[in-house]
Amino acid sequence: MRGPMRTANTLNTAPPTMFTVPAMSAMNDRIGERDLSRLKWRCRRGLLENDLFIERFFRSHEQTLTMRQAAGLQVLMDLADNDLLDLLLRRSEPSDALDCAEVHETLSLLRQPIPQKNEERPLS
């Protein structure tokens, strides 16, 4: 059996946060290595398409990832795989609890296309 046993007392409690959300003044601080490692583990998904978006995101942004962006990513990881994919593919936009600045900022980074290398063709 995987994961902790849940009892009647723990069913309605909120899951513990992965890392402590800092004060607003620290939201633009870079995420620490330990929190980054935990975030990467938390971002593992069951749908390959989501994993591809997330891998690309970390390749491009892990060196500059802020606590604000990490908080937005944490909120997105609470979604079901298909709901997350709909957001990533622009089939839907964040609404209700997802409609916050952190989620919008992180989602825009996740949606960024892969930069294309400029391949020069020889003149003929």
C-alpha cells in the first residue's frame, strides 16, 4: 500500500503545504534548492503531455524560479491531469480560485514555446 493511511479524522483536513509561503516582500526571492527539489517531485504527473510542459518549464526557469512562481505552480499541481492540460493548451483559462496573479504568471511561463534555433540556409 502506498501513501499514508487516512483515518476519519484526516479526511477533511487540508494537505500540508510543500513549503512555507513567505511574506509578500519575499515572494520575488528565488526558491531554495531543497524547495525546488520538492516542487519538482510534486510536479510529477500521470499524463505525458503535462510532464513535457513541466520538464520544459524547469529546463528554462529553474535557475530563476521565484517563490511567487512556485506558489502558482503548486496551485496548478492540485488540478486533475486533464484540467491542467486544458489550461496548458489554452482550451480553458483560470477561473474561481485559480484566477490569481501567481497562477497567471506561472501559466504564462508554462505555455511559452520552445525557442527555435536560427538555422541559416546556404545561399544558392
